[in-house]
Amino acid sequence: MTSGEVLSERKQITGWVFDIQRFSLHDGPGIRTLVFMQGCPLACKWCCNPEGQKHRPQLRFLSIKCVGADKCKAPCVDACPEGAISLSPEGKAVTDWELCQSRGKCTEACLFGARTIAGKRMTVEEVLAEVEKDWSFYNRSGGGITVGGGEPLIQFEFVLALLKMCKERFFHTALETCGHGPWQHLKQISKYIDLLYYDIKHMDPQKHKELTGVSNELILSNAKRVLSGKVDCEVIVRIPIVPGYNDSKQDVGAIARFVTESGGTMIELLPYHALGSSKYRQLGIQYELREVRPPSEQQMEKLRNRVKSFGLKEMTGVF
Ligand code: SF4
Ligand code: SF4
């Protein structure tokens, strides 16, 4: 195969993407484009992107936009092949989430934007075209692309091809991972990234399973390799701080000890927020952390100091 053929084959690889956000000032240096890959092996109770957890498109129903059958005649009801839509006594659409297969026929029928699909199959070329729109901003600000999700490792071939092509264009590249994937994939992708955000949620395997649905064994074994210099990029360990779940000094201290003993130098603490909670309603999923409030600034400061006491750099607000 010629190099031209390899390149064109690479561009045609497809992946599930549920969002692309331009002009972000988070998740890496400078001005960035964030690419969100769909599908994740974890199901964290606090996940702010639940539409990215399943490796397939997801129907979102925004009840606030539903104008009701008296105004629109409810074409969504007949459009649904699964018979998953009925009408409330007030004439508003009601979705039976058990029956809904997220095939999206109702989204074509609804002219009011009440029903949309999260997740789109895109080629590397299409995503790259979006990312390239802001190349001049990257040049001026030292920014680039950050690939997250969901979990990017589960769409290994797509993410590898995309990052390779971004590197060929000299964009700064970052990846955010939960670390639950094959080491060889992480290692291979790391050749094309400048900055790796590596999430660690809990050191206790049982608690980790309760919070995320999976044990932390694979995550910690990959983390040890990443932190001990087996990848050629900067590594920042991210800890989402969820009150009542992993916000004690012991919880954070245990992760900080693990990071420092494995050879890591940087941690970023991310305070829990409930901004994603409305998305759960739109997807017909129960949000389990309704009672949880964000940690106070005082509590976050204590935890930052705990991280620093291990000689680690705390990275909040650095980029
Ligand atoms: S979801 Fe859309 S089509 Fe269905 S009743 Fe509401 S506004 Fe009408
Ligand atoms: S790892 Fe991230 S994307 Fe996956 S469930 Fe947890 S918070 Fe959501």
C-alpha cells in the first residue's frame, strides 16, 4: 500500500462522537477543541456526560420544548416503530424508556427540537475538519485538541488515527482517560499525545466498584506504568471529589501516596458539580446523587494541601 493509500484509509476510519466543543479554555493549555467519544466501560454515579456512556446513539427528550399534541398533532407517536411514545392527559409526549431503542425516527418527526439524538458516526476526516478550523488560535495560544468522552480508549483505532493526524499538523494534543483499557492501546496512543489526563477515583477496589461499576485493578496497573515513565508525555492525575464518596483526607491521601510512589508529580482535584443532572432526566435515567452538594472551597483547599503534603504539584487552574 502506498503512503497516500494509507493516509486515505486512515481518514475514513469511523467512530462514535457525541460532541465537539470549540474554543474551550479547559482540559489543557491554550484554546482547545474538545472531542467527546461515545462509550465508556465505567458508569460513574456522578458522570456529567451520561449521553456518552453507551457505545451507541442515545435519544434525548427535552420535555420543556414539547409543545403538546393540540399544537403539533404529535407526529412523534406514529413515527416511533417501537410504540414507545404516548401522550399524557395534558397532551404532552411521554417516552417509555424500556421500549425506546434510540433509533431516532421521532427526532425526524418532531419539528420543535424536543427530541434529539446524542451521538453520530463520523470519519476521522470529518472530525479533523472541525478541529482544523481553529488552527490559527492553537498557534497563537499553544492550544490544540483534547480527546475525552466517554472513554476514548474503547475506540482505539479512530482515536489513534485522529491524534496521529493532529500531531502531523503540530497541534498540541491531550487525552483524558479513565485508564480502563488495554495497556498496549494506551501505550500506542501515548506516542501521539503531549498531555495525558488520567482519572483515579478511589484506591479501594470495592468502593471503586460501587461508584463506577468496575474494580480499579486494571486502572491502577495501567496508572503505575504511565506514572513510572513508560509513556513519553506529561501526566496529570485527576481526582473527581465527590462529597460522601471520596472526599476524606484519607481517600485523597491514599491516591496521592499511590501517585508519588509510582513516580507521578501532578494531581488535579475536580470538585463535584451537578451540572449534568438534567441530562439524566432527558435520557430517562435516574440520577442517584440528587442529595449530594458540591464540596466547599474550604474543603477543596484542605484537600489541595493534602496533595501538596506529598510533594506533588496541585494543578487546579494551571491551564
Ligand atoms: S415531542 Fe415533538 S412531535 Fe411529539 S408532541 Fe412534543 S412537540 Fe409534538
Ligand atoms: S469514566 Fe468518565 S465518562 Fe466514564 S462514566 Fe466515569 S465520569 Fe462518565
